[in-house]
Amino acid sequence: MSEDTSAESRSLSGQLHRTKTALSRLTQAVIGSDIAVTPFDPSQDGPLSSISIPDEEVEIDRYWVNAPYAYVVITHDAEANERFYYAVEPDLDSFQTTLLDRVQKDIRDPLLYRDVGGDAAEETIKSELESVLQTYGLEVSMETFYTILYYLQRDFLGYGKIDPLLADNHIEDISCDGYELPIFVYHDEYADIETNISFDREALDNYVIRLAQRSGQHISVGDPMVEATLPDGSRAEIALGREVTPRGSAFTIRQYAEEPFTPIDLINYGTFSVEQMAYFWLCIEHNKSLIFAGGTASGKTTSMNAVSMFIPPRSKVLTIEDTRELSLYHDNWLSSVTRERREEGSDIDMYDLLRSALRHRPEYIIVGEVRGEEAVTLFQAMNTGHTTFSTMHADSIETVINRLENEPINVPRAMVQSLDLLSVQTLTRSGDKRVRRAKTIGEIGGIDQRTGELDYSAAYEWIPGTDAFRSNDSLLLSEIQNERGWSRAELLTELRNRQQFLRFLREEGITDYKRFTALINEYYTNPDAVRDRIEESTVDGASSAAD
């Protein structure tokens, strides 16, 4: 047989083999496969995820963020004195990677035409995955099935590569600073820490566009910066390309707890003491206006939201914010948010919302942050008898007053004196931990007739050396005493009763904000019955301990 004939024969044989293979696959596709999907059991189906830690690092923590799929490993490099954060997701081999890519393309269109959300969306993806695998004629292991399912749900319903970070309740901030750079997070136990997640140029550009779109915003090279609120309530600052961020597209996501912190949470964290919270409670009940001040991430908004739970039931409350952060369990609460101009209409800023708010006749007005012309209207509201709460970026009482009286806020000094309370918070270190503390709780007095300056004093001060709070004389408490016609003993008794109530809630572990607010409202309605119940519980507890 000639060489040419042999080559031709081999070619024909190869064609026949490919034809048989294609026909076999076609037959499988027509016939399909019957996949028996069972619940994933790591003990039988094996772990989906694995991690190999560098030799120089030691694992110091590990916990689930999306069991049984994704978990987090925290390591420590003693020589470099650095900690590292590893988001560990299901492993993908070459077959699974190829399969995932094809499945994503094939189920994208069916999902676009399904109007479903929440658990229904997850079930829809699962059923679509089963259907498409049967169409392919593939019988896959449960390990492969659930690995593919995880990535489909992560990418279609979640937030892609950073989904484990957003699922981690310990993370407050997520920062991506540019192309090929590791993402950093702020962890409530390990502070700022580098992760194993990064994006290349194309992926990051696409990702920030997707973030903006999911927030209902538009971002482009011509308009490369967007401030947005993600569907889960997280706040995002997004930049596209190198126009304003030379190292490439960037984003920072600030997460908020699904349920707001209560005063009990803040007592447990040491941000405030029981005595301070009882003091806030009495002041808020008696319509004292306050501002929470501090630096970035010092917990200003968190504290303001927490003490707002002391507002008496049925009081009309109106909140004004740039992005939704406040959450109250209050029957008579009207929430309003600013709006940037769309194709039609005009901007609606905090000043517009505040002017409108006064026509609603609220008793309590809560403004997310004062930083411009809305401050004058806010202080006008204080002067006309409205109780107002707000936050500011400032690190001392002096700085708050200086910012209020000067550009761009320009509140006249005569109006500033209508403010009653200032709580200055700080994010600092206590031992080897980062903590949030109420550095000073100050009271604003009148204008000194000799100097023309605004008088103020500190009702409480934080002592860093002992991590304790020191109390001083309070003019506001004396003012409340006179307003109520109480004796000094009656005032102190009222404070002690509220302190006892808060200690009881703390001992009972009541930190759910709805339950906490309901019990505060019950105290307002019938304080004697609540105190009797606490005393009975205390006596019963003491008897049980004695037995």
C-alpha cells in the first residue's frame, strides 16, 4: 500500500470516528440523562472546597460564610507580622470550568425571562441546571452538580467574586483599589486585612459597571464616579477606568447589619455604659436634641440609630438620609431619601427634604448627616421645638461648634445653643483590639456674656488607661428635674430604675431591635408593672442560685 493511500485511510478512519462520536453525543442529547439530585452531604459527597496555606503562615481562624460551599480562613505571618484573609470557594477542575462556562451561557436567556426573586430564584437556577445537564446527556456527581450550582447562584444572584466577603458578617468595609491589586477588608476582629481576591482589568471594568447597574445607576468614561446603594442596603462608592483613579477601576462597599444594633449591643461592645444609655433615654424622652460626632467608621450612625429606639411610642418620627441606613421599629415613622436628577425632574437634596419634613409636623427629626445649608434649617427646627438627631464628621466638641459656625454650614451662634447634647465617638485601640468608644458626651450651654463664646461641659468622659467612663455633674439632668418638678432623689431614682431595666435586658440577652423597642414601649406604658416583673425575676434568679 502506498504512503498516500495509507494517509488517506487514516484520515477516513478519523472522520468515521468523529462522526460516530458526534452521533453518540447527539443521541445522548436527544435521549437525555436522568439526574437524581440529592441533598449535598459533605460527609458522603466530600468537601467542595480546599485550601493550601503558605508555609510561612499559620491558620488562626476558620468559619463558614455560606455553608457548605464557602468559608473563610484567617492566617498570620509571624515574621512579617501580617494577617491574611482567604475566601475559600468550591474547587473547579478543568472539566467543571468548561461545563460551568457552557451552562452559564445556556441558562442566561431562560433566567432573563423569569421574574422571580429570593428562594424562588435559587430554585429556578437549580431546576434550570438539572434541565440543561439532562439535555447534554451528562450524568455528573453531586459534588460537580453543587459546585456548578454554587457558582451559578453566586454570579447570577450574588455579587460574583466578592460574594463571600458580602456574606461575612464580620466585614464592615470592602476596598478594591485597582487592577490586579488584592482587595482589602475591614474585619471587626482583625481590622484591615488583605484578601486573596483580585480582578484583572477587563473583569474589574465589567464588575464596576455591573455594580452600578444593580444599584439602578449609570456609570461611564464620561461620568466615571457613582455613589450607590446596593440591593442589600450596602453603600458603594464606584469609579470606572483610570479617569479619576490612576490604578484603574475601584470600589468601596460599606456593609450594614441587616438588623440594627440596639443600646444593649453598644453596652456589650463597651461603646457606652449602662449609665450613659439611661442618661440618653431620659434626655430623649424629654426632647433634648443631640448630634453624634466622630471620624470615619467611628460608629456615629449606628449609635444614633440605637438611641432612637428610646423615642416614645406613637411620637411622629421623620428620617432624612442620602442613602438608607437608619432602621426603626416605630409605628409612626416616615422615612425619606435624597434623589439625584434622572432624565427628567430635578435633584431632591437634604435641604428640600428637611423643608418638606417640617410641614409633616414631626416631633422627632433624624438627619443622616449635616454638612451644608440644611443645617440652618435643622437648627431652626430645634429653635421651634422639634427634637432633632444628626451626625457630623468631627473629633471634639470644639471642632463640632467650629464647623457649625463656619463655612459651608454657617449656623448662627444663637441657634447653635439650641443643641443640647454632643456625643463624640472614636475608633481607637484598647490593648490589642480596635474598639469604638464614646470619648465625650458633652452638654451645650448658653452664650457666655463676658466672652461671647458658647459654654459647654462634659457629662461623661472616657478614660483610655482604664477603659472606663467618668461621670460629671449634668446640667441637663438638673433641667429635666426642674421641668418635671422632681426632687433630686426622685431624679436619681428614675435614673436607677432605667439602669436596672437596661441591665435586666442585657442579662436576658435581648438584642433584637424589634423586641428591645417593644419592651421600651412597654416601660413607657406601665413602668411599675415592668419593674415589678424585673424584681420578681431577680428574686427567682437569686433563689435558683441559692438552691
